[in-house]
Amino acid sequence: MQNIYDNPVFFDGYSRLREKTDNANDLFETPALMGLLPDLAGCAVLDLGCGMGDHCAEYVRRGAAKVVGIDISEKMLAAARERNGGPRIEYLRLPMEQLGALDGPFDVVASSLAIHYVADYAGLAANVFRLLKPGGVFAFSQEHPLTSCFTTGERWTKNEKGEKVFANISNYSVDGERLTEWMVEGVRKYHRTFSTVVNTLVDAGFAVERLVEPVPDAEMRRAYPRHADLVHKPDFLLVRARRPR
């Protein structure tokens, strides 16, 4: 289990990144994730990898009766309790790999950009299925498989002006661990093909309802030109699945 967010260098760098008004999470990933959620009025919601608790607070604003946010990072949870605490929110220090220790049931399980840090995706899917009520929704975002697959060379092919022409991929079909440099060296993530992402949920008993790959439209590309390369390769993949009644 990796607890990279308690690394002070990583935590400070990540915090600065999220403070930028044009960060890709706020512009693309979070709106797409919220768009996959059902009506939360009166719901019990579990947030996997809740980070600083921004989404937990949003779920309460949307009417959730109870929100449980879990994370492995003490730094993240301390920030969550300070910034996004409330009587309907409970924060627990619990790795997603130990989700079997948690009791349900929940109407909704959500996760923002955390599942690609978990090695045992099948075990996680089985635990989420167990924790959901029949008819409950599992909605999550993860690093896009065309990004997470990368292992060698340059990520982009560029023209003579230095403009990104198309994305390069490598070892897409090989699921497994990837080490990358992001704020610090040795950040460990796990790549899975689209078929692995979907079929693992199906094998756990879920009905997969929707996939989303958010990209900027022409207006967004003009407003935020540094994100224009997302038309070549989205940063995020989002999934909504449901436990059948």
C-alpha cells in the first residue's frame, strides 16, 4: 500500500496544483464525476480516497444524509476535517485495500482519481459490491488507460514548432504496476486496459451503465489552451456501474 500523499514534498506540490484555477480536475474530471451521480437526497455515500474532503462536502450539499470518507493519508484527512468537516461527514483513516473492514450498506460509492493506486482492483470491486445496497451506484474516475500504459520514450510527438501532434503509447495491453515521476520520483500506479476496467466490474456482479472520457470543446480550448491536447488523449476515464436489484 502506497501513502505518497503523506510525503511532504508531494503533498505541497499537489496542494499547489489543486489551487490553480485551470487545473484539469476542476475543469473536466469533477464535473464529469458529479454528472454520473444519482440524486443524493437522503443517501448514504462512501467516498474512496476522499483526499481533502471537497467531494464529501459537495455530497452533503446535494442532500446526502451521511457521508463516509476514507483515505490512507493523515495529511489529507487533517485537511479534510479542517476544511470540509460537518455533522453528516465521517472521515476514517482506512486504505482502500482494507475496505473489507468497513460495514455498509451505502446507496452510492464514489471515488475520484484514486483507484489507479490500488493493485487488487478485483478485490476492491468485490468489496464495493458488498457494501452497496441493491440498486446502488458505484461511480469513479481514474487515470485514462492511454495515459497509465506509458512506459518508455516521449509521451508526445511534436512538430517543428514544439506543438503536440499526437500522443505516444507503449505496452497498452500489459496490465500492471507503473512507476512514474510526479512531484517526486517513484510514484506507483496500476495500469489496466479498458477491457480489464469493465470486465472486472462485470465479474463482480455489476451492470456497467456509462463510460465518460471528458475533453474540452472548442470554447474550452480557447479559454484554456494548455488543455487543448486532451482532444488527442483524454486524461481521465469515468465509469458508472450499478449493483442490480
